[in-house]
Amino acid sequence: MQKITILIHCKDQKGIIAAVTTFIAKVEGNITYIDQHVDVEQNVFFMRLECELTNHHITIEGLKEDFNQTIAADFSMSWDLYNQEQKPKMALFVSKYDHCLFDILGRYSAGELNVEIPVIISNHNDLRSIAERFDIPFHCVPFTKENKDEGEAKQIELLKKYQINFIVLARYMQIITPKLISLYENKIINIHHSFLPAFPGAKPYHSAFKRGVKIIGATSHYVTEELDEGPIIEQDIARVSHIHSVEDFIMKGRDLERIVLARAIKLHSERKTMVYSNKTVVFS
């Protein structure tokens, strides 16, 4: 039995749900989950559907072709159809901070994440031993203003070699190049050490501490060419007060970064996010 997920967005119009569910019935599919959302202001319809295919003679490629010709074309849909058995391949980009990397690899080893991790790429060698501990290939690709083109070319070469579907920046402290962003549009996930938009700069927790804030946060978003302005996937906060030190802020912030990034990875890998107009629709 094959299990599939279908993501759809298009102009809102009558008959979409009926047409899709009728199609699933025609191909002998059993719908196990369906949800939809309408952006009233922009008149856009979104749908996420999971189903089990009981007809063993139907192939995924044949199903895609049939769906495109009989449903998608009629409604001018933008859509994707995924085989749930195929885990997406995720590359991790890291620098020197290890807290997010340890958390992701721990969850990965425990089977909590529906992904494969074929490679870890870094601009430093500091975290190589962690990759080796989890038996994941580690590649150091130096990346500076002086060798940016060379570094970008090597990154892309590695991503193609390992057939990467999406990238996670686990506190990777370099700006991603426009070419790489275009190759992985809405497929590069970053974790930001702040509840965006707030306290930019190298020492956000120090700035927050000086302002006497009562909450701190973390934000995971897709990477765009506009720094830290991409579609937001997940956010969370922790409460703080005057009794907490800067060190407390940092500790709480790192805890949030781990949790929020892990949630974003899970949502993306389970195909529960859809990007439209620099925002996300996130299905439960």
C-alpha cells in the first residue's frame, strides 16, 4: 500500500474539494487526512491531503500525470505530490556552535525526524568530531569574502552529489549566496536567535537584557535574499525577568533555538508547510 501527500494552492473557486476527493476515490485511494484554508484577502485556496492507495497497479508517476491532466489543469493549480515512504534528504550547514547540531542529530538517531542526513557542511573544522560520532560525512568548505565564489561552487557540488532536497542552517554563521537560494527556493531553513523582528546584531541577548524585556524568543524561517525576512515557519518564547542574568538569557535562548528549529524541520519534512506571498500556511 502506497501512502501519498498532496499539497495544492490556487485561486479560490467552487468545486475544488469535490473534484480532488472524487479523483482520489476514482484511483481507489482512501483519504486519511484532509485540511484546507482560504486566504480571503488574496482569494487563494490551500489544501493538504494524505491518502492510502489500495490499487497496487497505480504508479506515483502515473498518478501525477493523471492528476495534472484531469484536475490541476482545470483549476490552474500549483501542486506537489509526495510518496510518504521516501524520506527527504537534508543537509546540515554548521559553523562553531554545536547546540542545534547535537539536538538535531539526537532526534535523528532516535527516529524522531522523517529525514535522511547524508552530509554535514561547515566553514570550520570545529564540529567534525560530532559528525564522525554520528557516522555522517563532514565536509569543511572555507567561506570568506575572498573565496565566496569558490566556496559556493563547492557547496553546490556537494549538495548535488548527495542529492539533497533541503538544507538546514544549524547556526551557520555565513550569509547564503543568491545562487544557492535560487536553487533551493523555500528549501533552506534558518534558526534566528530572536523573536523576529527584534534586536538584530551580533549580541541580541545582551541588547534584550539591557532593554529589560520580559520575553525572549526564537524564530525559524525560510531563507531569502532579504536577510532574516523570509517566510516564518515556527516561533516560540520564554518568559524572563529582572532576576535573570545575561547567561540565563543565553541558556534559555539556546533551548528555544533547539526546540523551534526541530519543529520547523519536522513540519517541512512532513510536507506540512506551504509558502505564498512571503508567508507560510502551516497545517497541523
